[in-house]
Amino acid sequence: MNPSITTIEDLRRIARRRVPRMFYDYCDSGSWTESTYRANESDFGRIQFRQRVAVDMTDRSLATTMVGQPVAMPLALAPTGMTGMQHADGEILAARAAEAAGVPFTLSTMSICSIEDVAGAVSKPFWFQLYFMRDRSFNDKLIDRAAAAGCSALVLTLDLQILGQRHKDIRNGLSAPPRLTPSTTIDLLTKPRWCWGMMRTKRRTFRNIVGHVEGVQDTRSITAWTSQQFDPRLDWDDVARIRDRWKGPLILKGILDVEDAVRAVGTGAEALIVSNHGGRQLDGAPSSIAVLPEIADAVGSRIEVLMDGGVRSGQDVLKAVALGAKGVFIGRPFLYGLGAGGEAGVTRCLDIIRKELDMTMALCGHRNILDIDRTILRRSDNAA
Ligand code: FNR
């Protein structure tokens, strides 16, 4: 990739040019007014570091663990639906880049490539994210398929019992593959790289689902099926049942409130993710970084606390770790990388963040990520 691409914003701008409008907008949007989506990013900007000088900065280490598994830096790729629409075979390419960088990749239930497609393309275990569906036998089968594929953690998403409304998706008539209208056709003609990639892959629809549910064989039937499958009745008893079935580490995603964090501890899950789904569900909810300290203080000694939402740099990763996260997930940043340059774009995204994280830690006067706590932040920013 061009060496002048040095920020996540650079990757975003290129992705915007290369990915069809419908799929770029799907990635780069939040629900309703997008106020929570914006706050996720802007609230990081309010936190300041303490600059320390004249400390030895040699031999630095970013290595740590997430749910007991070694990671090269405190970061994982978040589960994102339709990743294979940002770039052909997107899930496979992102999983490969994550594996090479030594960080976990999380495959979404709503991915284009299937669990088995990804397992066949990487050599180390990845993580699987489950949406809880009305069809309990489908949930059980997905959990069993993830276990059979060697997935080393299950991420259970709790904040999507009903689907938040994103105006752009409605306006664009979002569908995978895209429905050909005069405007989508014109758009596709201006995105030759994307079209060429799609022509060369057979993976163009939701392969975790199509062929695994009776009667769901194509794009039209899957849209009808999924629209009535997210289960609005999901409750803590269901979480307990998933806990019983999945024998590996369980991570509960979408916790934004201390009372829910306490309930999460009671399930016996290994970790929770402080998350508002990247501002795609409850618009008007606080940013993840704003509530992270209070949740970490309340339950951090009893469950591993992870976070996502608005992480756009290594500085943001360091701020989240300082405020109590054992690690963070990134969603849009790696999708921008994928849209901009496939596997190399995801690798560049991870390189950018790693470098920023390493240098920022050093300039705060630390050499080991395991030593990071709130004392690296200015006093006004480190109170819970
Ligand atoms: C998501 N997210 C998500 N979460 C989940 O549990 N399952 C999913 O299938 C998806 N799909 C999805 C698609 C797209 C395009 C985005 C941007 C996000 C939410 C995701 O896991 C994560 O919580 C956010 O992306 C984190 O915020 P940032 O890093 O995108 O700001």
C-alpha cells in the first residue's frame, strides 16, 4: 500500500471512493441522529495524557491477554455484518490480517463468509459472535459449528433484540448482493475494483445462514427470515442457557449500564464488552468511553472488562486501557482498511494503531502495557 497512508482517516477516504455507496453507508452510519455514533469518537478527544520525560523508553511491550488468550496488543477485530460486501471475501482477508498481527478476529453471525470458510483459510483459532435468534435450534447449531471449527471464544451480542433504524440504509435500499436499479448500476460501474473482486468470488450471500435453515436458499428468502428472527424476548435466562452450551470463554457484548454489568457477572461469563454497537442501536445513549470507568470500577475485579466504539487510533486504545479496559475492539477502522485495500488495508490499519499505541505509551513514560492505569491521564480525566 501507498506509504503515505498513515491514519485511519486516510483509509476511510479511500474506502469511500472504492466501496459501493450502499455498503460504505452501511458501515459509516449510526442510528437516527447519529449523536451516539459521533460521541463515541469525540469523547475520546476530551481525555488528555500526562506527558512524562527523562524515563527509559527502550524495550517496550504491548503484549497482553484477552480472555486469557495471548494477544500482541490489547485489541481485537469486532464482529461486523456483511464484511464480505466491503471487499470480496472480506471476512477471510480480515481474519488473515488479524492472525498475522497477533490479534483476535471475530466473525459475525451476519457475515458473508461462513464459519467454515474462515476456518479453512486461517491456521489459528478465531472468535465467533452470536445473535440470539427466535429459532433456538439454529442458535444451538451455530454454537456447535463454532466449536467444531475451533473458535476460541463466543461473543454473545445483547443489544440487538430489535434493529436500530439507520436512515441511510433505508434510503439506499440496502441488500446483499445489491439490487440493480439505475442508480446502483451507475454506482457499481464507477467501482471496478470492487466489482472485479465480487465477480471472482462465489461468496456473495450470508453463508452462515443460507443452506443451514430450511427454506432459506437465496437473498430474498434470507432477508425475510432474518427480519423476523432477532428475538425480542432475549433475557438473562437465555444468556444462562448459552453459557451452559458453550464450553469456552463467553464474552457478553453491548453492556452500557452498571446494573447490567452486575447481571453479566452473575452469568459466569468471562468478559463483557462496554459497547453501544458503534452508535447503531440506541441513539442518545452515552459513548462507551464515558461509561467505561464506572463499569470497570463496579465489576472490573470480577469480570474482564473490554470496550468498543469510537476507537480510531492508538491513543484511543491507550485511553481505554487506562480507564479500565483489558482490551478494545475496532469495527469501522478495519472495515475502512478492507474497503481501501483488502488484506493489505487491514494490515495497514493494525500497523497504524500499533505504532501510535507504542509511541504514545512511551511518551507517557511507560514501557509495558501491563503497567498502564489511570495515572497516565491528567487528574481531571481519570476520575470515574
Ligand atoms: C457492527 N457491529 C456488529 N456487532 C455485532 O455484535 N454483530 C454484528 O453483526 C455487527 N455488525 C456491524 C456492522 C457494521 C458495519 C458496524 C460498523 C458495526 C458493531 C461492532 O461489533 C462494534 O460494536 C462497533 O463497530 C464498534 O464501534 P466502531 O469501532 O465501529 O466505532
